[in-house]
Amino acid sequence: MQDASFVFMESVATPMQIGGLYVYDPAQAPNGEPNEEAVLQYFDERLHLAPMMRKKLVRVPLDSDYPYWIDDPDFDLEYHVRRIALPKPADLETLRTIAARIFARPLDLQRPLWETTVIEGLNNVRGVPEGSFAVLTKMHHAAVDGASGMQMVEILHDLEQTPPPVPRPTTSWQPGTAPSDAELMLRSTANHMMNPVRFAETVVRQMGDFPTRVRQTIETMAGARAAGTGYSVVPRTRFGGLVSAQRVVGLVRVPLDEIRAARKVVPGATVNDAVLAICGGGIRRYLEAKNELNRKSLIVMAPVNLRGSAETASGGNQVGALFVPIGTHIADPVERLRAVLAETQSSKAIVDAVDARAMTDYSRFVPAFTAAMAGRLMSNLAAAPQMAFNLTITNVPGPQVPLYFMGAPMVTSVGLAPLSHGMGLIMPITSYNGELSIGFTSCRDMMPDPEFFSTCIYESFQEFAQMTSAAK
């Protein structure tokens, strides 16, 4: 149901796709900058490692069931892998603008739901070696979430500059036969007939813990109220309206070790707590400069990976959520971090008590037609809905060793993420090889000055770095 909801919510203004912009230095690659033929061959050799890249969605007539994934009999690799060059002067602003335009364009729902664009000519981009190139990836949120998307990125990279050849499958790929509408309806009918059995199995599986879960939830929420933490009123901001189809993207790069040091100023705080507090400080600076700072804290939705250890390679979406005030109303960075720590602990306790995994299990039994109608309503609203949060901040840890794309070492990366009406700002946080990338995607109408927003985030980070130095 989670996967399909992103299809049902799709609109021209709200394409539901995630991705990343990865920058490489070809000067350090054995063969220099790769040509188009080499890039296509590179992808072709690895497609079998990610079967989802050859699959497309088919919707059941009348949305009587959720869409099914099938092999694309007309799969065309050249459609999915593109190549462009930046127009001169090819500076950071040009790269951000081109990346935002590419990312804003919706994916073709009649094809496998991914695209990759190789961007050449990064000759005047601050903080990037001259002559670098970038790879921008787009994957539909119906196919991946942040955690499974990171695994797909790892499939396309090597841990060595000159790795051994990728093992090839023993047989060439052959697509399965596409089902007819009649077959889809028959499959849908069989699925509906089994739903009562699956629902009963889910209830029985959860029933043993149900009384304990109810008691834990009541006690945890009561404790949160007594401590002054937990859910509060969501303030209105410029990011809460209807979003346009235009996007802006940005990136702030900071040393991961300095974040690790900053979180130790408040005992018990995690790296994620420190990141939330830094983002809260940056957003505070931005809104204060616009004379729009609210006396109540903005609330973020922080996705939580619900996969077990045996499910790490699975695709699709298996996520819960924490709802956390990030202290945008608190000027002092130490007090903000302390407040964020209290809020994340409270939110995690509530999620554990409610059992978010159980909730996603039950969501599978929402009728597809109902989910489709709700998605269409959300994508065609004449006014922005009142969301249960202001923005999303998602932190997906990445590899702490160098990665190579066709022998070229990765210099840096930034996550890209979807917006929805009522949520015009999302901040994907990733880490790589000792660096933390604080990215953001927003609506151009809501954030006409992404460079200034980047400055606000970086100044908030510097505030935490100075706080760390003073504590030594």
C-alpha cells in the first residue's frame, strides 16, 4: 500500500521521485572521463544486480487492486541513461538550476521508473575539482525508499578503482509475458479472496502483544505530556502552501567528525539529534530574516527504516515515522540540541509502543480504489492541506569509504527528494567518506533564494562547531 500511494499521489506539480546528484573527478580515473558508449555498457553489465530497474508498473482496471510490477518487454537502456553538458560558465548556480530542472520532470509511468543523467562540464563549481562530471539519478518512490535507494546506488559503484569484472548471469535476460486486463482482474479477484485470511493472520500475530502495546502507548504518551514533550500544534510557514512544478535544490557539506563532536556536548544526544538541531537553527535563521519566525517550533517528519536484518536487500517502501519539534524557537544551540534530544526520545518511545511495523502491516488491507481516490484528492487540491508536520528531514547513512564510478572517485553527493502540497521543503541528509551532506529540495516559489538558505544552514553548523570548541 505504501508503494502504490506514491503512484496515486502523483501529479505534474508533485512527482513522487527520489534521487541524488553524485560528483566525480575523472582526472583520477585510469581512462579519464567516460564516453556515452562506455556508460551504457557499465549500466548494462549491472542491471541484473537490481531487477527492479527492468520492471514497470501496470495498473489494474478500475483500480480494483494495487498496481503490479512486471518485466518491461520494451526495455530501452538508452532511454533511461542520458548525457548532457552544462552551459558556460558552468558554476554552482548553473549546476543547481540544471539539476533542479531535470529532477522536477516527472518520470514516465509507462516505463521502468528510473532515469540517470550524466552531466559534464563542471569546470567552475566551487569545492569541486575542475573537469569533474556528475551523475543525477531519479527513482520513483513507489520503487524505493531512502534505505533501499542507497543500496541501488551502492550497486552502481565499486569499492576499488580497478575492480574485478562484475559476475555475469548464466542466461541472458528475457522479459516475462505482460498480463492482459482480464488476467489482471483475475489476479485481483484471487488477491481479494485471500485478504480475509491474511487479515486474520495479521490480527492473530499481533494479538499477543496488543494489551501490552495499548498500556505502553498510554503510559508513554502520558509521560511525554508530563515532561512537556511529544506532539504539539503545527505552526504555519511559507513551506505549507500549494507547491508549484518548479524546484530548487542545494547542498551544505560539513565534516562528519565535527557533527560527532557536537552531539557530545549534550550527553545522550546522537548524530541524528545534532543534525536535526543544526537544521532547526538554519531554518530559524532563514525565517527570522523573512520576519516569519513563529514562537512555536516547526515539526519535522523523520522517516524510520522498518526493515529487519533479513530484509535489507528488499526494494519498495518499509518505513515508519517520527514526528519531532526541532527547536526553531530556541536561539541557543545547546538548549536546542537538548530540546531535540528530549523530543526524539519521546517520539521513539511512542513509535515503539504503537509498533509502526504493525501499522504498515494493516495498511495493506486498505482497498486499492479507496487509496487511489485519496491520492487523486491529495494531488488535485485547490488549497493546501494542514499537514501533521512542516517538513521532512531524512538521514540515510552512507558508506564511509571511497566509492568509484567507472574508476572515477566520488567527490561528494546530495540527496534529492519529493515535495507534496502542504510540505514544500524536504531535507535529505547523507554521509560519505567522512563528510555529511545536508541537502534540501524546495519549491522555487517558496524558496526563491536557495543560496541564502544554504548560508543559513552553514552558519548554524558553524555555531555548533564553535560550541564544541568552547566545551573542550
